[in-house]
Amino acid sequence: MQSTDLGNKESGKIWHRKPSPATRDGIIVNIIHNTSGYHPKVLRFLNVAFDGTGDCLIAGDHQGNIYVFDLHGNRFNLVQRTAQASTALAFNLRRKSEFLVALADYSIKCFDTVTKELVSWMRGHESSVFSISVHASGKYAITTSSDTAQLWDLDTFQRKRKLNIRQSVGIQKVFFLPLSNTILSCFKDNSIFAWECDTLFCKYQLPAPPESSSILYKVFAVTRDGRILAAGGKSNHLHLWCLEARQLFRIIQMPTKVRAIRHLEFLPDSFDAGSNQVLGVLSQDGIMRFINMQTCKLLFEIGSLDEGISSSAISPHGRYIASIMENGSLNIYSVQALTQEINKPPPPLVKVIEDLPKNKLSSSDLKMKVTSGRVQQPAKSRESKMQTRILKQDLTGDFESKKNELPDGLNKKRLQILLKGYGEYPTKYRMFIWRSLLQLPENHTAFSTLIDKGTHVAFLNLQKKYPIKSRKLLRVLQRTLSALAHWSVIFSDTPYLPLLAFPFVKLFQNNQLICFEVIATLIINWCQHWFEYFPNPPINILSMIENVLAFHDEELLQHFIDHDITSQLYAWPLLETVFSEVLTREEWLKLFDNIFSNHPSFLLMTVVAYNICSRTPLLSCNLKDDFETVEDMQAKVDQQRVEDEAWYQKQELLRKAEETRREMLLQEEEKMIQQRQRLAAVKRELKVKEMHLQDAARRRFLKLQQDQQEMELRRLDDEIGRKVYMRDREIAATARDLEMRQLELESQKRLYEKNLTENQEAVAKEMRADADAYRRKVDLEEHMFHKLTEAGETRSQKTQKVIKENLAKAEQACLNTDWQIQSLHKQKCDDLQRNKCYQEVAKLLRENRRKEIEIINAMVEEEAKKWKEAEGKEFRLRSAKKASALSDASRKWFLEQEINAAVEHAENPCHKEPRFQNEQEDSSCLPRTSQLNDSSEMDPSTQISLNRRAVEWDTTGQNLIKKVRNLRQRLTARARHRCQTPHLLAA
């Protein structure tokens, strides 16, 4: 057994060496699908279906990969990736390259295996589709799910009808009967209806099966001719229905190990004319058993308990079986290899069957049991015993009636009456009547075995001896003669066998099995004594003919004797050619209507009758050569007649061919019109789809624009909120900075006052110490001088005391005034600074309110206004930077003024200026708001320089303030020290 792994390949060979399937399992090749990668896994096949030729099949796995396997060309191709599991397949459409696949999303798609493109997409089911049935013409298809069945037109891919049922009933299967316009619907309540495809008119309903053998049908199968329906379910019983008689005619019981039937399918045969006799039964154990419905013999089986089968499909010509195994692989079986051992004695498998009585049937009357072991006889009831006793009284009549009974309900007596009345059988039913009269076994297995042996050596050069124009006819004749020679060796040396077989081969050239069995039956029944004197002519048969001729026409026989004419000359040529060279086709068919309907001796009587009818020309012949001359002339006449007939037939064929061509042209034109309609429908569908797609794209684009606008609005809202939040934070931070600055100023003021107090206390303490020392010294000197000038110094001391007190008061007033001036100057600076901060905050608030109004207006305006707003914002940003630069310049100017004032005060500490005048000067030196606002009118170079200076001043502003404060403290302390020292020295 060969095994092929598809892997990741999209095409390749199915097998790499010539397959040689064994008789035991019959497997041609085992196909698996393993993926290679980091996590390798096995892809399981789910469905398989053959095309109309039977040489190609498609299979789908559970990931949606669909492969085409060409068994004749030994190739496989990946034709589609559907990305979802398939639930049903159909490959027998009218356009051979197209196939239908039902998918897990409840849709049905049509693909092309050549272009690998999607042809159509059909929707309408609301549950999984498990069956697809295609009409014999390929024009319609029926898809079946558990709740509905839908009829589709495969030319336009439009739904024509829909079968709706109650949910409580449910559908088992709906399918077309082969070669007919009948639809069979099978429901879960075992009801089966037949419908007319065109009108959907209910033709009939099958009756309910017997209660004793009632099973719930799950699976169904129909023969190719549409006459027999096989049904099974969760039981080991098989019901066979005759759809023409509309009744159950047989019940087959499978072995006890079969508990349920999962699949049924008939095995086709090219030689059985559609009346399939072999049925494949797949049971719950994964084994598919093939049985003969007539003999109930088990022919062969596939699958095993270890390697079970989940589903199968059989090719239309019956050569291959494709089975999906339970492990997910695909097995291809050869039916020829499986049937090689059929002709050998099989195990004793017997049947128990009773003929159907005309009264009411019971299930026991229909049962045919397939068992292994001894032959079993059915138990006879009292009624049957009584009937048997009654039938024994007239055994002869019963024998005659049975003798006249033919298969398929025909009666020989009635056929003879019909033949006697009309002289021939109807042309339409002639072949059917012949098969019934000859009771052909139609043993295709044995015939296939003979055909498989090939061409016999005796007939290798048949075309040289019998040149036939039609190569097909020659090939069929050669194959039939070879099968006869393989069947019996004597036929390989029978010289007249081609003459005997040729008319039957020409008549049955399209059904070789029937041709072979008709010739074999003719030889066995009508020519069985022809070989007793082989290889000489049958003298015994010729003697019979001579005796009959002597009885009916003694004069003619005496004439033959007088001229030394034997029966080998006037009888044997007619027998070995079976009158095919002396009769026309219609005459020959009429003759064999009578031969097959009468006793085998009728053929001999026909020879005698032919001679008697030709007695006038025969009596006129006086020499032996004349008879041979007559024979030649007759042959020439016959040949001329055959040629004329052939010419007329050729003309008729040409006429029919011309009509056929015209019909083909009309059909092609009709197909072209249908194709154009289909293309127009497809174009309309594509146009509608395009419009839908454009509409969807437009809506999607509009939605995208709307989303972008909404996103832009949200972004603007977020930006506005962020700016408002930043403004609030800046205002809060500015307020906190102002509070912190106020706190810093107060703390610096307290620190300054503390340091000033400490310095004053230290200086006062030092001065007091010096003053005490100096006072002690002065007291000592004054005490010494007082002793001298005690009287004159009293007044001077009082004056000095008054002056000292006045100086001290003046000094104290000066210090107090200076402190007040400094305090007022600080308050003024603080007021100016607060005013400046308030103006800046108010300006920011006004600016923010103006920005809010502009932003709100900008949201309403178009894109051009947004650019204008952006330019306005950029301009305002430059203005703000200019204002900030001017503010920094003003602050630096203020610091420089303070430094200059401090330096001047340090150089001239005792100089007093008018208080209000300084304040006016300070206020006049500060830049006004109008001046700051007019800064926007500066030239660009001045603005750039101011911006640069503002950046530099911002980094050094705080350091300058700290240095100015420290310098002011030192200068103030030094100035106070200088102002106090002269008074002390003077004192």
C-alpha cells in the first residue's frame, strides 16, 4: 500500500510508482495531510465526491482546503482555500470544471477548478447543509439541512423553491432520482414522498413499513435506473422498496454485529443497465460490506475495526471507492482488485426468502437473512402447509405456470400470443423482452474476469480476415470473441464463430455483457449439439434438417440428391451465419423474435422453410456448380442489398447527423443565450455588489470624517480645558508666588529690623562703653578741673548739657525721619510691585477671556479662520514676549535706580531730600502702562534685542535683588554709624 502526504504542496503526483492494490485490501493509495511547522498537526478530510467521469474526485479537510485528485492523470491540485470546514460537496455539475461546496457558515459556494475563482455564492440556510443532490442534467441542485431543503437553478444560481416543514418532523434527506425528474423527500417520521421536479406536484407517498420491522430511516440509496430504494437506520435490517410498485418487497437482515447503518451506496456496473445488484453497507463498526441483493452473498468488505471508515463515495463507473477513514486520511480502493476472489467459493452465506403472496404481507414474509453456517429453511406455518397440500393436487399445471413465468413480471404464453398477432415484438421493448426470454444472469463479475484476461491469441489478427470499417465494432467483436474463447477453449478453433457472433455484436455493441450472454445462451440452448463432430459440420443436426425436408418437400430433397447436393451446402451456411447474410436487419430481428420465443428446434425448421420458399430457383439448377453459382449470386445480391441498405443508412445517418448538428447549433445558441443571461445576471449582481461596496465605502468614509471631526472637536475641547486648567494653575501659582513673595518680604523686613536692632544695640553698647570710659575720664578731669574752676564751669556744663540733649533729640528725629522715609519708600515699592502684578494678572485674565472668545468663534468658523486664528495667536505670543521683555527691562531699570539711590545715599548719608519730591521722581521714572502697551510698535530688531535682554535678565534678576538688599543693609548700617559718631565725638 502506497501512502502520500500532501504536506504544504499545492500540486504533485498522487503515487510515485505504479499502484498494485492487493486483493486483500484493494487499496491503491492512502492520502494523508500533515502540516510542517513548529507545531505539526494532521488535517482531517471531511467530505469526498466524484465527478461525472469517475476518474476525478474532490476532497475537503476541516481547515477548508479543497483538493482535486485526478486518478487517470496521477495528479492532485489545491483548488481552493475556504478558511472554514466543508459540510457537503458535489462535483457532477453540467460545467465539468465547477463544483459546489457547503460551508460551516450555512452558505453554499460554487468554484471553478481551472481558474480557482468563485463563480457564485448562495445563501438561505439557517443550519448546516449536510447533503447536495444534483439533477442528471446538471441544471438543478437540492441542498438539504435539518430544517429545510432548497431547489437552486445552477444557470443563474437563484433559488427556485424552498421546502418548509414543521420543526417537530425534521428532514432526513431530499434528493433527485437518477435519470428522472422526480424528487424524493425523506423525513424523520419515516414518511417518503415523491415530487415532480418542474411543478413540485406530489406524485405518490410510500406506505408505512410493517410494524414488526419498523425502523427509523437515517440513510438512503437508489439504483442507477431509479427503481429500487434502499433504506436503513439504527438497526441491522435493510428495507428495499420497489418505487414502481410503491411497496416494500424485501427486508435484508445483516449479521448481529451490525447494530446501526451509517451509509448506503450502490456499486455501479457498466453492464447492468442501471439495475445495480451490489449494495455497499457501512455500519457502526467502521466496516463497509458489499452484498448482492438477489443472492444476499457477502462479496467483499473494506475497512476494519482498527482502521474504520467514516464515509465513502463510489465512482459512477464503479471502478474506484474513496473512503474517509476515522483517522482523517483518505483511502482509494480498486473495485477490480476487491472482486478478483468473488468467483472462488465463498463462505456459506445463505438467504431465507419467501415469494410475495397476493394477500397482505408481513415482515417475516419479506426477510432475507445474511448469515454464515448451514442452510436454513424457513419455518412453515399451517397456512403454507395447507397451501402446499392444495398445490400438490395439480403439479403439472403448476409446473407449466412456473415455466411460462419470466423475470420482471412477463409471461411467455402472453408474449407468444403477442408475437403471433403482430409478427414481431415492439422495437422499443425488444431488448427487454429478449433478456427476459433468455433469462440472462447478467453476471458482470464473471464477464469482467474474462475481459480482464485480454485479447485471445486466436483473434489477434481478426481485422485481416474480417475487415470492418468501424473500429469500435471491430474492437467489440474482438473482445467478445476473446471472452468466448477464454470461456471455452473450443471457441478459439471455431471458424464460423465470428459469423455467428457478428450480428449480435452489431446489435448489442453498447452493452457488451448482454451481447456476450446472448451469444453464450444461443450456443448453449440452440447450438449445443453443433460440436459433436467438431471440427466437421454437425452431421446430426444436418440430418435432422434433411429428414424434416424429406417430410415436407420430398421432391426438393430428391432434386438435391440427384445433383449430389448435400445439407452442408443448402443448410449449413444458413446455420453458421444465423441467416444474417440472407436477411435484412428488420427480417433478421423478426426471425429471432420467433426463435427466442419458441423451442430450439424452431431454428432447424427455419432452415427447412427457407429452402422450401426458395424451391423454384433451386429446382431450376441442374449442376452442382449452379447451386454454388446460385450461392455466389445470392451472396452478391445480398451484398448489393447490404451495400444499398448501408448507403441508405449512411444517407439517413448523414441526415440525422445534419439534424443533430442543427440541434447542437440550436443548443449551443441556447447555451450561449443562457450564458449571456447568466453573465448579465452576474454583471448585474457584480454591479449591485459594487454599488453596495461603494455605498458602504462612502458611508465608511463619511463615518471616518465624522469620527475625525468629533476627534478634532474632542481634541479642541481637551486643549481648551487644558489651557483653562493651565490658566487657572498659572493664576493660582501667581497668587501663591505673590503670597510667598509677600511672606518673603515680611520675613526679610523682620530679619532686617532684627539685624538693625541688634546692630544698633551693639553700636549703642560700644558707644555707651566708650562714653562711660570717656565720661569717667572726663569726670576725673572735670573733678580735677572742677576743683580749680568750680565756680566758672557750672554754667558751661549746663549749656553743654542742653546742647547735648538738643543734639540727641535732633539725631533721634533725624533717625526717625530717615526710618519713616525708608519705610514709606518700601511701602511705595511694594505698592508699585503689587500694582504691577495686579496689572499683569488683570492683563492675563483679559487675554484669557479674549482667547476663550476667539477659540469659541474659531470652532464655528472654517479651516481658513483657523489659520487666521493661529496667526493671531502667534502675534499675541510675540506681543506677550515683548511685554514680558519690557517688564523685565522695567524691573532692571528699577533695580538700577535703587542701586544708584543706595550708592548716592551711601556717599551722602546726611543729605535730606524732600520726601514727596523723591516719590514724584520715582513715579516719573517708572514706565507707564501706555508706554508698555506702545512697545508693540517697536521695530523688529529692537524687539529681538529686548527679548534677548529679557532672557538674560530673568536669569540674574533674583541674584541682583539679593545683592541690592545686602548692599542696602550694609550702607544703611555704615551711614547710621557715621551719623552717630560725630555727635558722640562732639559730645
